[in-house]
Amino acid sequence: MPIKTIIVPMLLVIASAGLPGCASVELEGEYYALAESDVPRELSKVSFPTYRVEPPDILLIESGPITRGEKEPLRRGEELVIQVENGVPLEIDPDVPPLQQDVEMPLQVAFRVINGPYTINPDGKVDFGPVYGKVPVAGMTVDEARLAIEDYLRRSEEQGGIGLVNPRVAVRLSAVQGKQPISGEHLVRPDGTVSLGVYGEIYVAGMTLDDVRYLIEDVLRNEGELDPQVSVDVLSYNSKVYYIIMEGGGFGEEVVRLPWTGNETVLDAIAQVQGLSQVSSKRIWIARPAPAGTNCAQILDVHWRAITAEGITTTNYQLAPGDRVYVAADKMIVIDNAIAKLLNPVERAFGFILLGSGMTQNIRFWSQQGQRGGGGF
């Protein structure tokens, strides 16, 4: 047989070994069956169920301008714009022009004009000055306050009023915003509640974001706010986490707790801790939380080399909340550290013995030198 016919096929086989292709020896048997499973992984991720709020998530609540309702009682410190027309006293001759009558009075005309902003005092009254006095309005609606002021101005002095002829009163709020803005960051407390300031607290643990939004709008609506519009989102996902546990080669284990956002894979998780440590092996698996009382663990083996060196996504699983990514230590390092822990006390004991023996020999030597007259202690 010619040598050429033997050498050429051998060269083709050697050359083909360097060509790109499937070089993994793991894609056999169970690995093929694993690739056919429906476990979420890279390139075949799934969307998780609707997110439910839990402590200690941080919610971002945004609301449009909160406006108070017409039937909401007036509060102390609020400002009203009040205007009064037909302010002519009953005892004055209606045939005389009002301006001339005001000039003949001892008080200035300015004290008799009601047209401008008035603040509800701490005593719950609106002060109209030395001529008209004070009128209580706190706790009333805007319409009730208008009727109360109008009635006060119409009543005669004997009836506890001023005695104006057919006064026409207009009252409105100078500012119609609600009690307090609620936009901002809100922490879900350990008891599952969120504080809305003066509007109180609401229980949100276990609710979806839509449920929280509807609940906040109902609270604002019940407080008299008009047409509240609220948006709710999660600013910080603190309640959903996964863990990376790295065995320390016989010297404990390192546990890293990371927030879960729904898109992480095994490779993403290991990248969060800057890769494998110097004592880590390539033996990695996911321990998925199992219900209490279960005798069988839920383990997903990870083929690290296939994920990294070969880009095969079969075991690059999508992580779920509570997953434990466990990285085992190198067995040789574990054995070496175990032997070191076993022999270190023995070596230390022998070291003390040798040190004591050496010191004893030195003492004897110098004692003998001293007895011979050659100096010593």
C-alpha cells in the first residue's frame, strides 16, 4: 500500500480535530435528556408570575396633583378668598351714596371692604377686621362657610351680626391641593404596611402592584381627594434574593446574598462574585428550595466548562428566588488542608519539645564550661 494513501487520511483526521465544532464530551446520555427538559435556562428563559410585594421592598409611589373635594371640611391655617358685595348697613339712609356715608364714618373705608385672602386662625375663625369681627368657619365645607358668613353679615347687631343689606358673598380656596403629597420612596415595613403620611397606613404585603395602586387611590378618595391618580413601581427588590455558597476547602464556607430581579443565570451569579475562588473546583450545582418535610432535595447539576469554555447553555439555568448556587472546593485542597489541620498541632508540640531540649543542652554545656574555668554562667 502506498505511503501516500496512509499519510493523507491521517493528516485530514488531525486537521479536523482543530476545526470548530462540538468538542464537549459531556453531551452524552443524561446530558441530552437534560437538554430536552423544560427547566428555564439561557436562551429559553421564562417570565415569572406577577410580582408580589413583601418586606423590605422599597416602593416608588407617584401621584398626580392631589386636589381636595368640595365636601371636605375646612382646616385651620388654610387660606380663603372672600368677596362681599352690597355692603351697606341697614341704619344708613339708602338714598345717600355709600361712598359719602363711609367717608363720614370714623373708620376708614378700607376696614369695610371684604375682598381678598383671609386665613383661618387657630381658633377656627376668619377675622374681617375691627368693623365686621370674626366668623367661625373651621370644620365647614366651602358652601357652608359662604352661607355662615352671609348670614352673619345680614343679621342685625341684636342678633349677633353686622346688619348689611342683602350681602352677596363668594368664597373659594386659594389653594386646592390635598392634605399632603405622597410621591416618593416608601419602605414596606416588617409588619407589611406602608406609611402614607397623614392619610395613615395601608397593608400591602402579598399584593401585586396593581392591587397596591387601587388601594392607595381608594384611601385618597375616601379622604375627600378628587380623582386621585397613582402609579406604583418597585424601586428596590429587597425581598427576593438568591445565595452563592462557596466552600472554603475545609476552612468554612462563604455565603453571598444577592438581590433577585428575575433574569439571572448561573453565569450571572458567579460573575457577581468575580468568578470562582482559588480553592474552588468545577463542581457546581443549584439547590432549589424544597417544601418543609420533603425528604428529597431539588438539585440541578451545573457543567461549568460547558457553560464557559464551550458556550453550551444546557445547564446555565435561570435562577429563581431562594436558589442556592453551591460551589464545591477542590478535593486536593480539602485533603491538603485536612492534613495540615491534623499535623499542625503535632508539629507545634514537637517544636516546643525540640526548643526545650536545645535550651537544656545549652545550659548543660555552659555549666560544664564554667566548672572547667572557661567562663559560663
